[in-house]
Amino acid sequence: MIYCLISLLTNEIINLETIFNLKMNKVEIDKIYNKNCIDGMKLISKNKIDLVITDPPFAINFKAKKANYNRTASRVLSGYNEIKPENYYDFTFSWMSEVFRILKDSGSMYVFSGWNNLKDILRALDDVGFVTINHIIWKYQFGVVTKKKFVTSHYHCLYVCKDDKKRKFFPFSRFKQGDKSPDGRSLHYRDKEDVWDIKREYWSGDEKTPTKLPSEIIKKLLEYSSEKKDIVFDPFLGSGQTAVVSKSLNRRYLGFEIVPDYYKFAKKRLDKDLYRIKKSK
Ligand SMILES: C[S@@+](CC[C@H](N)C(=O)[O-])C[C@H]1O[C@@H](n2cnc3c(N)ncnc32)[C@H](O)[C@@H]1O
């Protein structure tokens, strides 16, 4: 009887503590918000986030018009919020400063970037105070065909942290030390090389936003740099890939998206636990 009472009380205290911890001012975790991320992050107290995975706007005058996507025009949601190239460094410095504040000391961030504005991303990371751990290259298939120059078919992914001694990294979360491929090569070594050849996902017949990260990349980053129940944050959600994959791997999620249609699409995917959504006719 006494044992039951003690365990009931302890559980109650744990529950209260959980609710208290989950409520970060006006922003709650396991939710996403249709908000400018710089304003949104100001509502989050410092040292709350375990991992950030993000793919900010490109600043290359990218226009997400349905007409740009000939084959599947009617299924691509339009409205991508772009940043002017001349404002890109200031914009980048602002959102990165907020990320730095809300990240735990043990936390880390992966930022994707094309090569065009990479210099602003690298400069802002240094100026804000992040420590750079790796510079990963993601090689994808089907770059835009060009006549008089080489075809761009890679993205950069900067792996950074606040404190190199405290950051989490789980080197054998995907392959054990002795795991070998049929040709005798070490699988964990190969998986940890910093050039990743990962295919883009083509969602023919389904609703989509113009740019999205493949789930395979997000899964890989989550497995190396987070644990179950960790809070994973994406300030630029787009289709919601970071949140959707985090939820499927039992991580908690949080994020912002400024374009209402993209936010609604991401929310629908999360609420219905659907990875892909058929476009209704
Ligand atoms: C490159 S996309 C992200 C794609 C995403 N990683 C995915 O897999 O779907 C960048 C997104 O940031 C959004 N965005 C731009 N400025 C924003 C801001 N200040 N706050 C929140 N979202 C913003 C854009 O509308 C766009 O959807």
C-alpha cells in the first residue's frame, strides 16, 4: 500500500516536471509553428535544444513557381520565402545567433548550403561562435543540365557544435566496429566518410514542396547525433522532413515555417503520421 502510494506520488512529480520542461514559454515541443523563425526562437529559453538539422533559404532568387516544375506542376505547392543575396549574411547571423542561444552545450547543428552563398554561412558560423567539426558533401543525382559549365550535383552540410568536449556523437549507432561488406570493407568506416552519395526522393503523384531533403540523410544525422527523446529543431521546416523523420525515430521535434501552405502540408504529415500524401483531384 505504502509502496503504491510512493510510486504514485513519484510518477506524479515526474509528470509535472515533464510538463514543466516541455513548456518552453509559449512554444511547446512536439509542435510546429507557422512563424518567422527568428521571432519564434526568441520564445524558447536558452539551452533547450539537443540537435538542429536545417536547410535555410538559398538566396539565389529561387522562385518556387508551379510553372518551374513542368512534369508535376499542379502538385508543387508554391510560395517559397526567399532572402535577397545582399541581406544573406545578416539574415544568417541573426538566425544562427538564436540557434546558438537555445542549443544545449552538448548540442550540435547540421546546416545545408549550396555553394553560391557558402561563404556567408561559413563566416556567420565562425562569427556566432560555433565550432566546426566536419564539412560534409552530399552528392545527389540529376543536377540541372548546363551547356557551358559543369553540372552542380552536390550540397554542403556543415556539422558544428557549441562545445566540442560535450557534444554527442554515437560512432557505432549504425554499424558495429567489425561489420564488413561482402568485399571485406569496413561498413562503419565507409558510412562515416564525409562524401555522401544519397538519392533525392521523387514523389510522383503526391503533394510536395519544391525542395526537400531525403529522409535517408536526416535519419543518418539523427542516428549519429541524437538519442530517443532528444529535442530536434528545424527553423526552416519546408515540407517538415526534419520533424517527420524525427518523430518516426522517437525523437521530440519542434520547428518553424513561414509559408502558410508549407506549414499546413508539414502539419498534415505530422498529424496523420503520413510520409507521403496523395494529391486530391
Ligand atoms: C530550403 S527550404 C527547407 C526544405 C526542408 N529542409 C525540407 O526538407 O522540406 C527553406 C524553407 O525556409 C522557409 N523560410 C524562409 N525564411 C524563413 C523564416 N524567416 N522563418 C521560417 N521559415 C522560413 C522557406 O519558405 C522554405 O520553405
